[in-house]
Amino acid sequence: MSFLFAFGHFLRLARAGLVMAREGVFVGVDPLLLPPLARALLTLVNLAARRRGRGGLAAAIARLGPSYVKLGQFLSTRADIFGPKVVSELELLQDRMAPFPRSVAIATVESSFGAKLETLYADFGEAVAAASIAQVHRARVVEGGETRDVAVKVLRPGVERRFARDLSDMFFAARLIERLVPDMRRLKLVDVVETLARSVRIETDFRLEAAAASEFGENVGEDEEFRIPNVDWNRTTREVLTLEWIDGAPLHDPALLQREGYDPPTVARALIQSFLRHALRDGFFHADMHQGNLFIDSQGRIVAVDFGIMGRLGVKERRYLAEILFGFITRDYHRVAEVHFEAGYVPRVHRVEDFAQAIRAIGEPIHSRTADQISMAKLLSLLFEVTALFDMSTRLELVMLQKTMVVVEGVARRLDPRLNIWSTAEPVVGAWIADKLGPRGKLEDLGRLTGHLARLVVEGPERLERVGRLVEKGEAAAEASIRADEEELRRGGVLGVAALWLIVILLVMIWFKL
């Protein structure tokens, strides 16, 4: 049975490899970097490449289906592993698919609620957008004599089964590569697939997306420039998500915004500041803020939709982000370096002065450029490259933040090509630092420390009791082991024990060899 499963993996992975070969993915691979057998295989594979119209990596992944599109989008956040060239190709991926029939969507809704469609929605239209996991329909509900429009997100039929099969293939490939090519273990391919699998599990349960939207909505409830649609919990299940319908101007067309009476540079500034406010103030931000997910409502507020991918930052990460951004703004490179050491991101075997020197190499060129040439996202990308030289381990939450910042900056620059990122960010970052690192922030830190100490005092007796039980168990185990050894000595003598230990040593050596 295991052989059949392995054969199935090989067959599907071979098809994926053939699709990539036909799109010319392997044409640029240097054969000198490969062993002789692999060079011959590369030559053979590249014969399958199309002579014209090679689409490259993004086209190949798009042809392989939704699971691979999601994998490609996830890998595009890992420039630290795959390099900027591969990432730039993966960023071209668009999660757009042909919609499935309205009748199928209705069947899914009725099955999910165990009720007829007309008891849930007064009207249910055709799909207005379709992606790899779900599609969205415009519908209408009547409650209390009032009619309102809603957006209904319906899970694509069979998508969970498809994802489970493809993820199983990816796990198989990742484990095989790590086993056969030890040098590839540094890429942590199995961890990459596991992270993707967790993300897919969350994205395919719309109750979790509704919860994210609800939490996000509470955070931004008093913001004047930003809001999100309300969740209709009565019409939300695992397979169906119902949200307030948003009538607004999309952010992808600055000329349209201008005709509608909005000022694109003002919108761009509000977008950057809102994103930084969510990241720093709340530690919870929309991690998929491309222009298709952003609108302007009739009151001039930015409205975000689609909450399947969200990012979180802890207190330490928020302080790190604020201090390094403020340090670059004020050209205090020594403080930027100190923050990395205080956060524990850079090992103490390195010197702060050496690290500050490396950071200066990033910061100074920025201050010699005009405002419209400065990118905060690019700055963070360069910073991660330098910190890798000083043994800073990859922080996935910061990588997601940097990736989102790339997208947000891109949307803002389209609205205002002359946008000054630094002057736009400074009020938000400076206010957060003044609040959190000033007297009020110190009091909050003291309050958290007092809370931790209080919990330690309250839980102290229980913890000591647990330690005592562990010690007692350890002593009992040690005594049992000693008695067993004495009995063994009596039965088999010294040579018997020596032979036993020799077997243990050999087994350990064989285990390490394997």
C-alpha cells in the first residue's frame, strides 16, 4: 500500500515537473552547479521547454492549480531563502480562477445551513469574483422590514480534498529532498509546507475569517479614515461567509477616484498611516492589502475586504519595528543596532558597533535620495539581508509584515507617485514611541511585570509541588534502574552488563549513521 502511495506521489510530481519544464522554468539553471547525472537530466528536461511563449515560473504554477498558486504566493514572502529573482517571478501570481456555477454555490449554501436558499437570502446573484478557495456572490437579505445588500463568500467544491492531495505530494517531495540532498535541509522545506498547510486550514474555514474580521473591526471601530464591513454571523458557517456589501470606488484607478471627488494623494497618505497604525497600535494587520481588496466609501474612508490572511505582531516585535523605523528616520544607527540586540534577534557574540556600521550602509544612501525614491519595504528587505550576516534568525511575522508593506506601498505610490514615505510614517511611528516608550509606556511595562510577578507568587506553591513530584519520580526511576542493574549483575555478571552496554553503543552509532 505504501508503495502505491509513493507511486502516486511520484506520478503527480512528475506531471508538475513536466509542466514547469514546458514553461522553461529550468532553462536558466547553471548545469555546472549540478552533479553529472543531474546535468544529463537537466538537458533532457529542457528539451521539453517550449521554444516560443515560455511563461516562466509564475505561468507554470498557475497551470498547476490552486494549491500550487497558494504555495507560490507563500514562497514569494521568502526572499531570504529563494532570492529576489525567484520572488519577483512569484509576485506575478494572481489568485484568479473561473467561477463555478451559481447552482453549485446554492447547493453548498443550502447544505451548509440545512435550509432552503429563500429562507436565508431574498436574492442571490451570479458570482462577482472567483479565486482558488472560494468565490463571492452579491445577495440581498430582508430583516425587520429593511433590505440590505450582502457579499456571500462560498467555498469552492472539492477544494479541501484537492489541497489535501497536493499538500501530501509537497510533504513527500520536501522530505525526499531533505533526505537525499543534505545541503537543502537549511531551506527547511518541510517547515515551509507545514506553514502553508496551516494557512490553508485557516483559509478554508470561514468561521475563522469571520472572527478575524470581527476582531479587526473592533480595533478600527473609532478610526476616522478606515473601516471594514460588518459580519453577518447568522448567515456564516464553515463553508459560507456573509458580510456587508461595500459600494465604493476601487483604489486601482486614481483617475476614477479624482472624478469621484477624492484626492488620491490624501488617500495614499491615509492608507500608509492606517496600515502602520494597525501594525503598531493593534499588532493585528490585514496581510493582503492589494488594490483589489481596497475601496473608498461615500464618506471618504478606506474599506478593506477579504480577511483570510492576517498578520500579528507581539509587543516585542512592535517595539522593534517602531524603533528601527524611527532610528532610520532620525539616522540613529547605533540605536537601531541596540534594538536588535535588546530584542535578542542578534547573538551577543557580535559587537553593537560592527552591526551599527552595517546598518549605516543601508541608511545613508536612503537620505541622499529624493522622497519618491525611498521605500520603507525595500529598507526592511535590505535590513533582513544584513541581519542574516549577523546570524539573525528569520522572523516569519516580520517577513509577512515586510511583504505586506511592499503591497501597501505599491498601492500608495500608484495613487501618489511623489509620496514621501518617511514624512507620512513619522507621525504614527513617533506618536507610538512617545506613548509606549515614554512615562505612560513605562507604567504599562511595570504593570505587565507586576502581573507576571503576581502570577508567579500565586502559582509558586503549585509549581514547586510539580518540581517536587518530578524530582521524586526521577529518584524513583534512578533507584529502580540501580536495582535492575544490581539484579543484572547478579544474574549475568560483569561481562553480561558490558555486552549490554556494547549493544547500546552500537545501536546509537547506527542511529546517528542513518
